Amino acid sequence: MKISFTFFGIILFSLIFYLSFSYLTISIAASESFYVSPQGNDGNPGTEEKPWKTIQHAADTLQPGQTVYIHQGLYHESVATVHSGNETQGPITFTNYPGEKPVIDGDGVKDANTGFTIYQSFINISGLQIKNWDDHGIWIESAGYIEISECLISQVTCGIGLVDGTHHFVLNGVEAYEFILYGFDASPAGGNDCHHGTFNNCIAHSGQDPDQNVDGFALGHGTQHDFELNHCLAYEVFDGFDISAHNTTLNGCEAHHCWNSGYKIWEDQVKLVNCLSYRNQSANVELDWNNKPKTVTLQNCTLVGADTFNIWINNGSDSLQMYNTILADGKNIGLAFEDKNATNYQGDYNIFHNSNPDRVIAVGYEDEFSMDQTQSGAWTAYSGQDQHSLVIDSLSQLFIDAINNDFHLNGDSLAIDYGTNQGAPGVDFDENSRPQGTGIDIGAYEYY
């Protein structure tokens, strides 16, 4: 009997040890998630029941693959990353607690000027509001594989700045507004070019100082390269999209009511596809002078109602390739060449309309073509281009409601089925497939 009890004791001890070890293993695995709350304490273990108090304590603590969930409330602190995630274990993630809206607020913070600073790689941020900072909402320096999603940045000098070789970053659904200098900027500050960045459904609007060159998206300033902007929006800023990074594509982007230009292009190999630009003060699209030859492509774009130029080509060495694009309702000049030279232009299957009927196209401000002259073929004879392009007399021949900025095609639009397949995208601005009828429609929208 004594042996039996001893044996039973050994079995029971082993079972308790096994269960304890298993529980410990499960607890360690579950500790990939941590929590922060304004009511927490940094001396706590960071669990959901006992959260930390500051986001910075989370940044000091988190390791690759770990996530901190941030509860709703005001966090009067500046946050800087300390550790990097990695490709194997995963990123370090800072995110809002589901359904809640935490705010990183610079009001009253005396020892810092930026809300969130990222110096490390493989970092994800989502669901945060960042406001009231004298410098940047988010500053990203010498980092890679960064993802920022569904964040709101406001009342700052600058929204998001990416510098010194930051690369392979993605911004999803980020909105910046009430900024003084720019909403989004990528620059070679620090000496290294930023590259391979993607902006999806980002918005920049309501710049705070019209006397400043306050841009919505400012990407470039050097030899930076390989950016993609998808369905981004800019309005009530100086330039909506100021692009001086080569090999950049803007898909389905929109700029309107900008104080200068909707799209200002400084670099080579920049493409605008399915883009809208309307009611901008200087130009809807501007190919700017920097004494460097470049090629810009407009494909299936709709440009309406600029005060001065629908398109302004500032440099005779800048090449414009334009197909399936609508230039309409220009208050002064529709297509303007600053130099007396149009050999840098290739285009066809476009539609021209101008509120000033005498200046649909101007070359060097000397050779000018009215709507009647353009329609009669004088521009084609002069340039060798636009052999199949149209001239229309009224916006009612194109759009559903141009007065209220609805540039979808109406059922009788002359743009329907009249475009070329050459370079035409497979979808339109609304992501509807092209073509819907027997041919490609001209402009950013396909009629359906």
C-alpha cells in the first residue's frame, strides 16, 4: 500500500508540473498582445486587465511580432520607436483598441514637437488620431517596411514626413488636414533617397496658410523614385500633388479647389491614369520648369475649369503624352506651351472644350488656336497630333452635372466608346471595368 501511495504521489506531482508548464507556455504565447489605457500604470504587466499607462512604455517594451492595443483617451506624450520588427517574427504594431479612438495630443507637451517618430523598420501603426504638434504628426527616418493605416492627423505644421532613405512603406486611408506646410512629404533630407512607397486612399486638405507653399502630397526633391498613389485626394492646399520623384504613377487620384495647381510634375516617367483635376486656380496639370527633360503621361483623365491653364507645359524639353483625356471649361487657356514649340507633345483621342473659345491651345502665346480652328483641323496640321480628337461646344455634351462637379458621362456624351485602346486602363475612376460598351470611353469615367 505504501508503494502504491508513493507511486500515486509521483503521478500526481508529474501531472501538476505538466499542467503548470503547459499554462506557462500558453501564457507566454498569449503575451504577444499588450494594452495601454489612460487609467493604467506602467508598473503593470500590460495585460487587458492591468494595462500600461503610456504608449512610450509600450514602445520601450515591444519586441518583433508583438502588438499593443491602445484604449480611447488623450495621451499627452510624444512616442518614439525603440525596437524593430523583422520579416520572420513580424512587425511591431501600435493600434487602437477595436471600436475606440485614442488621441496622441501635443497640447501641453513641452519636451517634444512631433507626435510619433519612427526610427526602426517593420513598424505598423493604425487607428490613431494625432494632433496639436508644432512639427510633424508622424516622422519616419531611415526606416523600411512601414505601414500606417486609418490614422487622422491634424493641427500640425506637417502631417507625415518620410526622410533619409525610408523605403517600402504603405499608407492606407490616412487623412491629414489643418497643416501649415504639407500633408505628406517624402524627401532626401539626411542624404538618402526615399523609394518604393504606396499611398492608398489618403487625403490631404485644408492647409492653414495660403501664403505658404502648403502642398497636399509633396514627393520628391531629388532622385527619389518608385511611388504609387491610388485614389488619393487633395483640396484646399497650394499644390494638390507636387511630384518630383521619377517613376511615379497616380491612379484614380483627385485634386480640386487648390490655390495653385492640382498636379505639379517635376520629374521624368510620371503617369496620371484615371485622374480628376478641377476648379484649381493656376493649372489643373503643370509640367514645371526645372531645366530637366521629362516625360509625363496623361491617360483617361478629366481636367475641368482651371482659372488659368488646364495643362501648362513650362519647359520645351518636357514631353507630354496624352490620350483619352478631356480638357474642358478652361477659363483662359486649355493646353498651354510656354515655349514656342509643340514637338514635345504626342496625343490623340482627346476632347477639347474651353470657356474662352479663342484660346483652346496656345504655343508660346503667339501661335494660338480657337475652338473653331481646332475643330477645323488647324491644330492637327500644325502639330501632327490629335487626328481623332474632338472639339465640343457645351459641357452638356459630356457630363451629367458639371456645375456641381459630377463628371460622370451622361447617356448622350460624345466621349462614350470614342477612345483608343492604346494604354487604356482596365478599370475607370470608380473601379468599373473598361470597356462597358463597344469601345473605350474618353475621360476618367466609363459610362455604364
